Amino acid sequence: MDEPLVLPEWLLARSPRRTFAFDPASQCAPGLPAFSGLRVYTGALSEAEAAELLIEIERRPFLPSQSGKQKQHFGPRFNFVRRRMNVDRFAGLPASAHRLESRLRACVARDRAGDPADLARCRAALADYATTDVFVLRYVESERSNLDFHVDDLHAYGEAILDVSLDSDSILSFLGPEPGPADPGDGRACVRVPLPARSIAVVYGAARFAWQHAILASDVRGIRTSITLRTLAPALRETPAGQQVLARAAQHV
Ligand SMILES: O=C(O)CCC(=O)C(=O)O
């Protein structure tokens, strides 16, 4: 984005002195070594590839979603509160999901940046990953669409989460855990991660499990379309329903 990484006032009030920028060249937040578990690959898709994905997305209907967003979903449905999975209406994934997974894997295979232990953790998370769930989200600036801070459900989904940005630049904000007694008075750290159009990000490790993430309404310019790819949690994969999900995820719709 052209503008500096400015935090909205309510977030600044929560974390007055603890806001850090993520640097994709070194795959870390240089001011905050404790933040780990995120890699962003800028330019991972060509303009033609992003345009083709958007055309494919436009052919399918969007449904209204929370916080002014619209969505398309492919995968089993979850009742997160009751920890129930329903496979009935899951027929398969768009073929592009597997291509995006392969592209991310190729980026990670070439990656030499940052802390080798963090890179090893990323590779381990991907060794245990096969896309079973695709969420297309559309954000509209004039609707003040946003994604509230959350951790992706741990019972439903495995470690690695892949996030593809298609048509506009945005920022993914991460909010750290409450500081412990040894770290009093500083508030929660916030890491601001630029997600340019045509980038693919992968979240794992601490960023996946210990930090919450969000897309703030003030970080949406025009229309933003993202594709989030997830895998079934390991414990679910071993169940008969999980096996069905894996088999259906290999089918194309
Ligand atoms: O829209 C995005 O880029 C992020 C989506 C996401 O992280 C989520 O749905 O949990």
C-alpha cells in the first residue's frame, strides 16, 4: 500500500507502544523477534493468473457473510461450538485450490529467508497439509467490510493456513497474547503485515496458535477478494467422516 502502516485509534489505545511492521524480505517483524510463524510471498501470482482466478470466482454466487463481507465456501460445514462436522453438501474443491497450494509449496521450497528454525517449522506444517477447505471472501471498502480478530478454529483446522490476496493490497493485523507478569504494562503487541495483491501468505506456529489476526475495515481499499485455504485438523482426518472429506477434497467442482 502507498500509505504508511497507520493503526486505527482503538487499536493504538490497546497497544500504544507495541506496533511493529512485518518485512517480507526477511520474513519477520524486525522490531519484534518473538513474532514468528508467518511467510508472505509477494508476486506469487502473475497478473494474468489473478485475473483468471477472479473470472472463475465471478462465475459462482456469493453469499452474505459477517461484518459486511461476502463469501463462497467449499468444504465440510462446522458447528464450532458443538464441534460437529457435516460433510453432506461437500462435493469437492475448485481445481484452482490445488494449483494455489502447489504455488505456495514452490515458494516455500525456494525460500531461504529469515530464521532457519522458523522456516523448518513452516515446512513441517506443510508436510502435514492437504487442502480440504476453501473460503473466498470479498471485502468492500464502502461497506466497511472487515474480519474481526480471531484464531482459526483449532478443533476443525490443522496448523498451516494459506491466504491468497487477489485484487487489491491490504494489511493483515496480528494481535499478540496478553503480556505475562514479566512483561507488565506494555499492552498487547500488534504486527502489521502488508498483503499486496497477488501475494500468498502462510500462517503456522506461534502466529497461528498464539496470535489473533484480523483485516481492519480501514485496511480495505475498493474491493478486496481473498482465498483462504485450510486443512482438516489431524484428529478429524483419522475419523471416517474425515476420510470422506479427504476423498471429496480430491474431486473438482
Ligand atoms: O481475507 C483474508 O485475507 C484473511 C482471511 C482469514 O484470515 C480468515 O478467514 O481467518
